[in-house]
Amino acid sequence: MQRFLMRAAHFTNLIGQTALWLAGLGVVFMTIIIFLQVFVRYVLNSSLPWTEPGAVMVMGWFIFLGAAVGVREGYHLAFDVVLYFIPERLKLVFFSISDLVVMAFAGGMVWYGIQLAVKTAGNKLPSLGVSGAFDFAPLVVGGALIILFSLERLLRRAAGLPTARFGTDDDPNGGPGAMRPVEAQ
């Protein structure tokens, strides 16, 4: 099982790195959109109607992609104070409970995101000319990635492999997320 999980970690690492790059590009793209709107409004004394909803849509993408990467790397919200006072074995139980709660929340994101997308698919965003379902696509994709990354963390922990931040996250290639088996350390 450890070998399979290590091979799967390369795949999820690639997904995580891609999501992180897309989130970073989204921040840059949103900044360009906002700059363009400010320039057109205050320098050219005009307005571009698509910039505000476009920037909000891009912001949804980088928020949810970044949140998914944060879950994979172990940087999601946690109550770490208790972890300083409990035995090492019990910490693993708490981490697993945390991952299950995060996974359940992400399941809700996917479930309700799909419902919202279906209900708004017939609406057209006037300034962008796209379906209203596109507003909820980041919620669904981000939730699916959070489920994938939480499941990876649970399976790694069950197989005795470290998980990012809560074990060793050393990568022989120098990047975060490609975690080694405990025996290789």
C-alpha cells in the first residue's frame, strides 16, 4: 500500500502544484483586471462593465484552488494548542478527525455547488455573457480537490506515511508535498 500511495502522491503533487500555479496566476490576472478598470475609469473617464464580475469570478477560482492546496499541505484551520499536550499517537487520531471533518465540509461544497450551478445554468451573466453556473464552478472544483487531498492524507496516515506539516514533508526534489515513507528518512 505504501508504494501505491507514494506513486499516487506524485500525481496529487502534480495536481496540487498545478492548482497552486493557477491560483497564483489568478491573483495576477485579477490584479490586471482591477488595474484596467481603475485606469479606464479615472484616466479615460469611461467604464468597462465586465471587470467587476470578471474579477470576482477569477477571485473565486484562486481562493478555492488555494484552499485545496492548503488542505494538502496541512495549512487549513486547526486548533493546534491541544496538540502540545497530548501523546503522539493521539495526535494522529485528532489529525484524522480533522481531515474527516474537512472532507465532509468539502463534500457539502461539491453537493451544494452542483445544485447552485444547475439552478443558475439558465441565467446569463449580462456583463460577461456566460452562464451563471460558472460562478459556482470554483466551489465544485475546489471541493473535489479538497476531498482528494483529505483522502490522500487519511490514506497516508493509515499506511504509516507522513503527511505534510504533521510529519515530515521533505521532498527529495526540493519541493513541498512529495512526502517520503517513514523508512526512507
